[in-house]
Amino acid sequence: MNVMQCRAARVMLSLGVRELAALAGVSPDTVARLKWGAAPKPVTVERIQAALEARGLSTDGLKEALKTRLLETLDGDDDAMGD
């Protein structure tokens, strides 16, 4: 899980840093460090992914949602440029 995936997952599930930390069993500082781009320990990633999956958001589903959103954004940029 990368920074963008974690941030997107928090937004999609309406979770703050503290809420995700509590669900994952890690400290809020750990989630905040991930939010700012620090490389997490593998166990931290596993805990966060498990917490997100428990809320119904799979990693594969998150990747697809991000891909769809990126494509929608790019399509919108074309419209703005008159293409």
C-alpha cells in the first residue's frame, strides 16, 4: 500500500488518521507518517490493509477505484482544453 492508496482509502471510508490507527491497532503517529510518505514496516501495512478490508475495502478494489478516478480526471482535463 502506498501513500496515495492509504489516503484514498481513508477518504472513501470517511476515516480520520486517529480512526484508522485505532482500527489497525497502530499509533496515530504511524498513520500520519505514512500519510506524509514515510516507508512503513510490512506489519504496519498488513494491519492497515486488514482494517480496511474489515470495513469492506479490498486492496484490489482500491486500485480499481483509483484507476477509474484517474481516468475520469484525465477525461475532465481534455474537456477543459477544448478537445
